[in-house]
Amino acid sequence: MTVTLTRQNDDYLFHATGPNQHTVSMDFNKEGAPQGASPMELLLMAIGGCNAIDIIYVLKKQRQTVRSYTVKVTGERAAVEKANPFKSARVEIYLEGDIVPAKALRAAALSFEQYCSVSMSLRGSMSIDYAVFVNGEKVTHSE
């Protein structure tokens, strides 16, 4: 896979385009309003997006009806020399619909442990944990 970034101004605004020809704006602007997401924001978005697609896919195969899906990804950064990489991320998955809670938890486990290429790519460099909520209730392994 190849992506191309093209500078859009005299500062830090770039448009990134991938093989599917969709463009994402990336920017770093401490003084004004950024015109795109930062690379670190995009990394958290990639974690949430990859897992969301996997989880929806698994739940659809199990004939679960998902009416609403929201994911919140929070990253914790560490100071390492001059960089501030993520040392961990917490993913909170909020599902609404006619969903068996245990199936939602299993779908999340499959995504984080086997299917999500983004999470797998980050394995070893940062920890990622998750929580699943179905219709406002946190799902635990005992359900």
C-alpha cells in the first residue's frame, strides 16, 4: 500500500491520499485553527476505525442489530527524548440495539486480538485495552 502526502501551504497542512483516492487533511498549527487532524489524532482514529469495522462486521454476521455505534479512543503519551509517542490507548465502545452483550464482547476480543491490522501493527510499542457498553451497560466476561 502506498499513500501520498502533498503540502498545501507554506506551513504544515498536507493532504494525504491513499489507493482508494480519498483525501485526508493533516495539519499542525499551534497558533491558529488547524485545517486538519494531527498525525497523532489520526493514529487514534485509525485504532478506533479499524476495530469498529471489524466489530460491526462480526455482529452483522451474527445477525445482531446495531442501531448506534460510538467509539471513544483516549491515548496516553510518554516523553521519550524529543518525541511524545503513545504508551497506551483506551478504547470505549458504545453500542445500542438488539445485541446480545456476550456477542459484542466476543466481537471486540476478536478484533483486538486477531483481526485489526492497526492494533496488530502497534502491538509491542503501546498497550491497547478496551471496554464494551451495550445499551448503556458495561459488558463483563461473566455475561
